[in-house]
Amino acid sequence: MAAALIWILLAVLLAGLGDAEAPQTTLQPLVGRVFVHTLDQEAVLRHPEHIDVPPTTPVTYHAHLQGHPDLPRWLRYTQRSPRQPGFLYGTPTPEDRGRQVIEVTAYNRDSFDTTWQRLVLLIGDPEGPLLPYQAEFLVCSHDVEEVLPSAPASRFLTALGGLWEPGELQLLNITSALDRGGRVPLPIEGRKEGVYIKVGSTSPFSTCLKMVASPDSHARCAQGQPPLLSCYDTLAPHFRVDWCNVSLATARDFLTDALVTLLVPLLVALLLTALLAYVMCCRREGQLKRDLATSDIQMVHHCTIRGNTEELRQMASSREVPRPLSTLPMFNVRTGERLPPQVDSAQVPLILDQH
């Protein structure tokens, strides 16, 4: 383990020293389409022309994004064993558009030679119409490395064409079942990890696919019964599909949802505004109509109160009004005595002694 780490560090150091001499390959992945690049020893290892590389030479690879220790989030690397090729695969998203550089280091486990290459990924948008009809299948009879080459993938699409409406099928994504929470199978012959394969098309789903993905079919699967597969399984026997794990998806047009979300509250607000304006502006009675509807006695009473109020206000503002009794000297009605105003009223008894 320690020796392997030392060789990896030496390989990274040598790769950093040989930037100018590293071969470069330009690839063009498409957004929303599966991308697969095979790493084989003939393409990665550089040997003199007179030296032949045995086909069973053990070679391992290490790939990472330039300037980063790991790969981009949409890209995965897998290799079953050092004597088998490695694969870089994944599906770029719209956020991944642009240029990405992947550095791949190869290690020859026999001669301990180390070489590396640079993959320039120019991620762009696919041409042609969108693929609104998408379906995902769980293939239990294969590992992810077995369907990444072009031949098995083409064979799967050809076999799936018998279950779909006529139209061109395209691979959208390939994911190992282990990445979806699947369990590692027992080391028994014939046991595979499983792989999810996502396919898209411009043609609608067939009645057979709609039936196998219906709620009734899923209910039968939950009870341990076989799903509702009304057509012949054209994928068998090369591909064993778990028909209880088939999912169909149709691309939605969010324009209608956006219009409903924006227009409905706007129309309700306009309706409430118009109703409020009608009540406040068009339903006013007016002073003349209000006076005609009021009785004469009530009007006279109201006018009298207003007149008296105005008169009191004018009297309060005038200085010629007689002083109120509270400011006059106290007068004893019985004795006729008056107390001067300067006397402190607090010291004068409220009830005088009676003689």
C-alpha cells in the first residue's frame, strides 16, 4: 500500500513536469446525453514502435479535473480490474456547459511506467428536437462496465425499439445500481450489480410501456405478483430487465404553470380593486340625498347643537364675557360676608360656624 502511494506521488510529480509533452485529446460531450470514453492501454501507454504491449498488461488509471483532486460531479470513473479497460462516463447538465480539462494518469503495474494524457471536453448543446418521452430501466443481468461500450448499448436500443413507438431512441444516462443504493451481489456466478439505463425519444410511449408502469402494475409488484406486461419482451434473453422498476417521465411545459401562477393572482387583485373603486366612488349617496332622507326634527336638533357649540366657542374666545362664579369672592348668603379673593381658599372651611 505504501509503495502504491509512493508511485502515485511520483506519477503526479512527473505529470507536473511534463505538461508540455502530454498528449491531448479533444472530445465533445452533449448536454443531456450520455458520454462514454474508454481508457485502454494502447491509447494511453506510450511505448517505442519496436516494443509490443501485451494485451494482458495490468494498467490502472487515475483521472481528475485539472486543478482539482476529483472529477466533475457529472463524470464517473470505473474499472473492473487492472487487466480490463477503464471508462469515464456520465451525463453533463446545462450548468456544465463550456470547457473542462480532465487529466488521466496511467500506471503500468508490470514495468511501473507512468504516462498521462489530457482530455479536453467541450460540452455543448445537442442538435435536433428535444426528447420529451424518457424511460428508465433496471437491467439486472449486467454490470455498468458491460453496457458502456458502444456495441452492448446499441444492442439494447435495438431490442427496446420493439417495445416503443417507432422513432429514434437515444441513451440519456447510465448509472450503476450501486450508486442508487443497491447491494453488492454475492460472489456467485451469474450475479450482477445491475445498471440503470435511461432512454429518451420524440415518439410517445407504447401501450405496453404505459401498462407496465401503471399504478396497478406497481401494486401487483408490491404484492409479489408479476407486473402487467402485455407485449412480448424483446429485450430477453440478452437483457434481463426488472419490469417492476420501470419509470416513465414526460417533459412538462412549465409555461402554462407560470402563466396560471402569475395571471390568477393578478386577475383577483384587479377584480378586488374594481369592486372597491365601485363601492367608494359609484355608491356614494351625496349630501343632498342624505339631507332629504333625514327628518326635519333631527335636522333642527343637529343645527341647534352646532349653533350652540359655535356660540360657546365664540364666547370662550372673547375676553368681555363676565367672569365665572368660580373666580368671584366667596359670599355667605346667611351672614352677607364676603371673603377677599386673595384669601387662600384651602384654609377657608367649606361650612362656616353657625352662631
